[in-house]
Amino acid sequence: MADPATAANSFETITYTANDGLQLQARRFPQQGNRLGRLLLLHGIQSHSGWYLATCQALSQAGYEVLFVDRRGSGNHTEKRGDTPNWWQIVDDAQAARTAAWGDAPVVMVGISWGAKVALALAKRHPQGVRAVALWAPGLCPKVNLSFLEKTSIFCTRVFSPTSLYPIPLNDPALFTASEKWRQFLSQDPLALHRATARFMVESTRLDLWLAVRKWDLPILILLAGQEKIVDNLRTRTWINRHFQKKQIIEYPTAFHTLEFEPDTTWRDHFLIWVAKVGGLKD
């Protein structure tokens, strides 16, 4: 776990305005030394930027400026927790953060877990300056899912009471990590998102359908956790082979879903090697 005192001094919080007028925040980690590139990070459905401080610090120390976008209704955002009017609003929020920080400067997108869907959609909806996309344990093909009756209830509720909240089926810390330290962190995290609105859950499915009929020709790095309890890696590999033309897949046999919580940070080294090849600055 990143030291709180060090973490507090390693980033600045920027405030930006979404296209619907909502005020949002993101964390910016300035690079140390000459800037080698810009990285825009997007978290999963339950997590937030505070889970990934150690990696953000490591990337900034390696020479990359990092912008970590907290999704509306998650993390430190207290308004309308777990909600979104539609899926493209989340994507456009991330673009608004990018524009506020860098304009259309070259960037590499990083989508973590559920955030992989947002990163891929962002690269399609706002492609200018996007050099490549990295997906860490991408939540494209979940192993943990809702029952048919639960899905039916949510779709009906979406019509009559769209902001009604439902539990996110990921509330067991053991799904994310084998580390007792990090399991304790997750069980006590006041900013983690444990419920989402019926509207959010339906929009997540609509985003899946939108992504399902598209292909990407950008360089894409996929990091998979071999001990996955959240993502179906076999189905994910099939999805990847169908949609990505320029891909590199690396699987870590002993790792659990949240690579950030792994004692072995080789995955981070592999990412830095890859991003140095694809994400250099050529303004």
C-alpha cells in the first residue's frame, strides 16, 4: 500500500466540467525528469484511483505524466453514486478530463477491469491523438454475473425507477486478491462502490453491445491474471482475437484480478517496456 504521506505529495487534483455541466475530479501525477509520454488511466466498476497510487507513482518516476480519471458517481464523487445517464456520458467525461489536462496531445489509454470498456470506447469516439490502448485484467467477459431473474428485475426497474440501487456482485475482497493486507484494505475502503443504479447496469450492457460490433487497429496490450475469479480469460482471449489486429497478450499465472495488489510487479515492467515502444511523444 502506498505510503499516505508520500501519496499526498505525488499528485494534484484537477477539477473539470463534463459536457452536461457536472463538476468532476481527476488525479494528475507529473512526470519526473523529461516527459516520455502521457497516460490516461480508467478504473473498474467498484474501484477508484486511490487503489492505484503505487503504480501511478512508479509510472511518473519512469517519466510519464499520468492522469487518473475517477468515474462520475464513484471514488470521491459523492453526487449520484453509482449512476450515469448513459454509457457515452462516462466516455465523454474521460475525454473532458483529457482535454482539460492535455488538449489533443498524444496519449496512451489504460483501462483497468470494467474500465477497459471505457478505454476502448474512448479510443473509438475520440481517436485524435490516441497512440495505443492497454487493458489490465479487462472486464470484457465477466465470470461473475447476475442471474436471469436479477437481470430481468434490473431491466424492468430501469424503466420505472432508473436510479434504484442494486448490489454490485463483487463485494467479496477475495475476488480481487489473495493478499490479506489488501483484502482488509478493500473491506474497509469507504470510497469503494458497492451498489449501482439500474440505469448504470443497463447502460453497461448497452456498452457491451456497442463494443461487440467494432474492431481496433491500434497497438493494444492485454495483461491477464491467471488466477482470475472475476474475468473469464478464455472468453476474453476469443473476444480479443476477434476485435484486435495489433495485440500483445501477457498472462501472469499466479496473479489475481487486481494486479496492483500483487507482490510481484513484473507486469508493471512489461507495461513500461511496451509503452516505450508505442507511446512516445511526437507532438
